[in-house]
Amino acid sequence: MAYAAYIATALLVWTACRIVYLRHLHPLAHVPGPFWASVTELYRFYHDWIQNGTYYRHFEAYQARYGPVIRIAPNEVLLTDPCHYDTLYSMTTDFYKDPAFYHLSGAETAVFAITHNKDHQRHRALLNPFFSRRSVLQQEGMVRSKVLRLLNRIQQDSQRGLTTELWAGFRAISVDVITEYAFGADRCWDFLGREDFGVWYNHLARAVVPTMYLFRVVPWLRRPMQAMPVWLARRLNPMVVGMLEFMDVTRRDVERVVGDVEHDRKPERETIFHGLLDPEATKAQGLVGVPTVQNMVDEAFGFLGAASETAGNAMTMCAFHVLYDREIYKRLRAELVQAFPDPTTQMDLLALEKLPYLTAVIKEGLRLSYGVIHPLPRVAPKAVEFNGYVLPEGTVVSMSAWLMHRHPDAFPDPDRFDPDRWLDAGRAFYLEKFLVPFSKGNRNCIGQPLAMCEVYLAIALLFRRFDDLEAIDVGPEDLVYEDYFGAFYPKDARKFKVMRRER
């Protein structure tokens, strides 16, 4: 009993000393912020895990109370002044991704998780040709075919008196596009051909991704969980089973591509992974050998996660608000009909990008879907000053699209979906500085051109074809987000469904 009391006393003394150090003696002690955030990671864990990814919803109140530099964790500072965005995320920045965060994904060799900028630059150079605007334009027909399958599904469901879960259909477009892009047409996952649009993947991602928050406070747990045999995972944690099974499906697709290359089987169209397995291309970037199968599984994991939720959220936000406001619906459709009076005319991306109201609708959809809400953590390579606060080398510094897209100087009444914000060219140029759904600089989303192609074609084709579409039993309150690095809808939110209302 005395021994236990001694241990308890020692633990209390250690905890008290640590709190005093972190709050008053730590190099960031001079930076204002919530008390508990400054002394323990458990404060952030409470909001991110226990309260279902809601930490970001406090940022505006923190900004009002603490100012433009806020300590949101023992060694992390959130910046809220938009003028600093380019400092952290420009093409020439020396700030680098925080390995303590990005390695929590379990896909450490994926290009999005490579932390140091020079290593990232060499690996990204291998992928750039496949995601360039030129390459995307060459694949525009493939993207269009996916969108048309969704529109045909809406038509068929409505004729049968059924609703169509458009939120899931949009995600199915993104998954089918990226899997065909990565693995080849014969290995597309074909979510659009499934009755439920393959929603298992969205449910799986929503269950698995939050483990990053768990691993943040107990990092030693990550490797044992990810190395767990499937038979054991089934007994202990179904969520882990889903992750392992997903990785297994992805591995089999990658191994098929490797087999094609090894046996010199030429694909109809070279895929991303055929390019990665080109020894001359890897050598030209100063890399030793071609990527391993695990490297490419990590890469596929990153592609799928980024593609499905971010583009899917943007398409969902655009379509919902067009249907929610009949005046926006009327104006958008009038512009599309005027530009393409013959409904059988093929609508191409280059023409669509020139339509001002369509572009304004899409920019508002991107603004309110945010891309990634979670602050993107970067490490200061040397001591740096922001708004009078000196931060030492090694400080984790972050900014959030949530605050950028809601900045009062740029977007008054930020929750209102208002395409008119973007119609004045001079004003739109100013607003672009705040619009960062794909981030910016040397670590911006490599899939941005492909995502924009999907969004433009999906929204334009949907509203050129249908003039009688309605959202069924859903409201703006159902499109709030829970931040699990990717933005997900709450489990109890009503799903965005549509149906045609025949005259």
C-alpha cells in the first residue's frame, strides 16, 4: 500500500512539474491559447476523437480571443492571418511537413506523406506527368463517361420512383476515375456499377482515418495495429480488419501492374504505376531503383483517400446549393443552355471553364467544402517571427482552410452560398488569395487538375441535362463536417438524395 502511495505521489508531482514547465517555461509559453491545449495533447484528442472531429469549430472563437497566433497544442501554433499562408505553403518555403503527424497515416512512402521537401520534389516529379493539365485533358473523355453513367442512373431511378444518393454517386465518380487512372480500365473498381455506389469505401475511410488522432497520443500503438494479422484483428477490432482488407485489395491491384511490367505486357494506356516502374524515369530523378510494391500500395492509399472525399465533397456542396436555391439553379441552367443550346453537343472542359456563372458556382462549392479542414502542420526550419511572436526552430506551425475560406474581409456572411462573390473580375482576383482547397506551393494537391475536371464536368452535365431535379429530405445542417483530416458528414446526418420531378 505504501509503495502504491509513493508511485501515485511521484506521478502527481511529475504531472504538476510538467504542467508548470509547458505552461510557463516552454519556448512557446509566451504564445496565447487555451490552457489545456498548452499542457497536453489530450485536449486536442478530446475534440478530435471524443467530440467527433470538432476542434476546428473552435478556431474562430480562439482567433477572437487570442489573436492571430494561437497555441493549439504543446508544440503547435495555429496562424490565422492570411498573409502568412505563402510563408508556410509557397513554392520556395523551407517549412516542411511534420513527420510526427504525416507518418501517422501508415503510408509513409506516399508522396503526400514524404516530409522533407527535396525528397518530395524527386518523388513528385515521377507523378507530375500523369496529373498535368495536358494529361488530364487527354483523359477528359474517360471522366465524362463516368459522369454520364451517374446521370443515367438518376434518370433510371426517377423513372422507377426512387431517389438517388447523389453524395455517394459523386464519390463513385472520383474512385472510378482514380482507380482506372492508376491501375487501368480493366481494374477500375466500378463503384458506379454498384447499387449502393460502393459506399463501403466511404464508411471504411471514415472509420479508419480517425485512428491518426489515436496514434497521435499513443504513437507506439500504430505499428502493432497495422501489423496485426487479419484473424486477430477480427477478434479485437473490426475497424482494423477493414483497413487491412482494403490494403490487401490495393496490393493485389498493384501486383497485377507489376506482373504486366515484368512480363512486358503493354497496357492500352500507360497508368500511373507503369510510369513509377520505369527505371529510366526513377534514375533521372536521382532515385535508387524503382518503387517497391509497398511503396506503390502507400501511393494508391494516398490517391484514393484524397480523390474520393475532397472532390466528392466539392461536387456535393455545389449540387446541393444549386438545388437549394432555385434562383441559382435557374441562372446556372440558363448559362449552360445558352452556351450549349443543342443538348446532344459534347461539353468540353475548355469551354466550360470560360462560363462565368458555372465557375462562380464551383468556386463557392470549393470554398464551402474546404478541401482539408484540418490545419496542415509544418515544421519551422529556423527561428521565425509571426505577428510579433518569435517561434523557435522545430515549432510546428499550421494554418487551416476553414479560417481562410471564412475570412471576414474576403467572405462576409461566410456560410451563405453566394456565386455572385466571384463575378466581378477584380474582386475575384482578390478572393483567390484566400481560396486554398488544394493548398498551395510545392506541397499542393497533385491531383488538382483531375479533381477540377471532375467537378466541372459533373456539375455542368448534371444541370444541363436536368431542369427538374430536387433534393429530397436534406438541409444545410446535414452538410456540416466532422474533421478526420478528410472532411466527413456526421453518421446521423441525412444523406443528399435527389429525384426528378416530372411536369
